[in-house]
Amino acid sequence: MKYRLGWALAASLFSVGIIGTASAADMAVKAPPLPVPEVWTWTGFYVGGNLGGAWSDNRLGYDMPFTTLGNIFTFCGSPAGVAAPVLVGANPFDLSTNCSRPSSFIGGAQIGYNWQMGTWVVGIEGDGAWQQLIQHSFVQFGTNRAVGAPMGTVASDTAYFRSEQGALGTVRGRIGYTGGNWLLYATGGLAVGAVKHSMTEVLAPGVACPVAPSATCRTVSDDTTRVGWTVGAGAEWLFARNWSVGAEYLYVDLGRTTLTLAPAGGFFFNTSTARFDDREHVARVKINYHFGGPVVARY
């Protein structure tokens, strides 16, 4: 009897040891917990800088009552038949032979805020930038209908034009689609820009205009800030926790400016009008610092 009890007790202890060893082995090979993933978010404030290029899309319209066939229109160079062009420093009206600069470097800074709702992102952004787009042009009249007639009827009478677009700022809404750390968006809103224009008419031979109006020339100019609109699109990529880089295109329309030369007596008893449409294309790269970052998912 004692021997039977001993063997039973030994068998029980052996079984418990085997089960304990198996349980310990099972615990040793259990897989480690998975890392908690980061969920990228675009929500929050950001600031940054931008640089790129701007291209003028200005349009000029010139109306005066004596325009005839044979006129020459160009953007730079000395008008034919004008012995000595009036240089920039010789008078305040910039009757120059400079060529246009229809393209310019553009650079500045931006600030904005995004709200992310699922895969959609909406936001608002404001920016300011510096540029210098300049366009020189002239019309030289090609007929000689009557010597002593008003401006524009004598061959080589010339009308000069100049427009310049300077500082540019925008305030725009943005709406886009995101798949994580990348964003595609459309944008549009208000544009504000500094613009200058001038129109000057010079009688043949058109080589002297020290003070206007005078017997040989008359001029009008403006220097103002215009308000218009802009639309565009872009793409952005969060390449680090708080940093993104992107590319953006904007079309900017600052509206129309009309300058009028009123009759000034002498040969200038007609009225002339010039219409300047200030438009441009902007392509730039942007880098932003985001006050936020990816959110750690919780389970």
C-alpha cells in the first residue's frame, strides 16, 4: 500500500513539472507587442519661406483718334528715325530703349493654418513676396498725312509705355486631399500688388522731353496698389515630423489701370488712352515648419 501511494505521488509531481515546463516554454516564445503606429496630421499652424519665378502676362491697349496703318509696335530698341533716344536719367518719364524684363525672381514668406477632416484638408494661407516685372514698349506712327497735324499723324511720332509690378501679397483659401504625409490642393483668393504705369507721347523727332507737358511731349503716370484675385494649385510633402516641402503655381490678375492724356494745346489737342492689364504667372517652391506633427495612435 505504501509503495502504491509513493508511486502515485511521484507520478503526480512529474506531471506537474512537465506542465510547468511547457507553460514556461509557451511564455518564452510569445511574440512581442507591435509598435504603435504614427498617424500623420496636417492640422495646425505653420510658417515658412518660398522662392521661384514670376512671368508677366500684361496686356496693353492704346487708343487715339489718328491711329493708321503702318504703325510699328515693339518692346525695346530705338524707334526708327529717332536720332538719339531720350535716356532714363535725362527726364522723369523713362523714355528709354531698355528691353522688357517679363520674368523675375520672386521670394518671400507665408503663414497659414490647416484643418484635417479624414482625407480632406482645408485651410487658409497668407504670403508676401518681392519681385520686379518691367515692360517697356512703344508705338511709332508710320504715316505722314499732314505736317503740323495732331500727335500721331506725322511719321515717327512715338508713344512710349512702361509698366512695373513689384511687391505681391495674397490671402487664399486651400482645399486638398491627403493620403498621409502628402497633400494635393487647390487654392484661390485675394491678391494685392504694387504697380506703376506711364504713357508718354513725343512729337517727331521725339528726342527731347525735359519737362512735360511741353511743345514736344506730354505724359501721365501712376504709382499705386491694386487689389485683384488669384487661383492655383500645389503639392506638399511632410518629409519629417514638423517639416514639409512643396511646389505651387499661381495665376494672378490685378485688374486694369487706365491712363488718359487730356488735350494740352498746340499739337496735342486730341485725347489718348492706354489700358494696362496687370497679370502674371508664379511658380515657386515652399518649405514650412508645422507646429504639430504625427499623432501616436492609441488602442
